[in-house]
Amino acid sequence: MPIDFTERQRLSFATATTGIHKSILRFEFNSPVRRAQAVICGFNAEYNGFDKPLRQFGISTVVSVNTVTKKLADVHVELDLRDGSGNFDDAYKGYVDIILIVERE
């Protein structure tokens, strides 16, 4: 079973104040994928236009491979940034760079 590394893809999150940013980054392959693991290879998160003390910063990824075609892998990415209040009340934005390590059939 060959193992491949995908090219880096960037998922950008626009400015928001409504909690955890969530989005999906899709990778498409020429042959079926048995397993895939996401690797974070770069990121940025920042408040818009001001500095604030940080209380919580988080990034998480979960990979799901399409069970029908097995040629699509979706990476579900979450990004969160909060200040000392503990609330998501300050505008923030960012990006996460992802590569996949995949085992193909």
C-alpha cells in the first residue's frame, strides 16, 4: 500500500465573533484511500485591530474519508480564540495550513 503526502492547502477563516470557527477542507485523489491523517503545518489567529490577553487558543482536525467513492477526504477544522472574559465577543480571524498523509489501496 503506497503512502503519499498531499500538497499543503490553506483554510482561511473570515472575521467573526460568534464562537468557534468551523469549516471543511476537501482533498480529492485519483485512487481510493484506505486511511488518512491530517497534519497542521502552519497557522495564524489574531484579533482584528487590537491586542488582547489570551485565555484560550485552539485548533482541531478530524478526517473523514468518503465511504462510497473513497477518493474524497474531508478535513473538519475548528479554530478558536478567546480573551480573559472567556466569551467569544471579540472579532478574530485566522488560517490553518493542512497536509494529509494517506494510505492508498
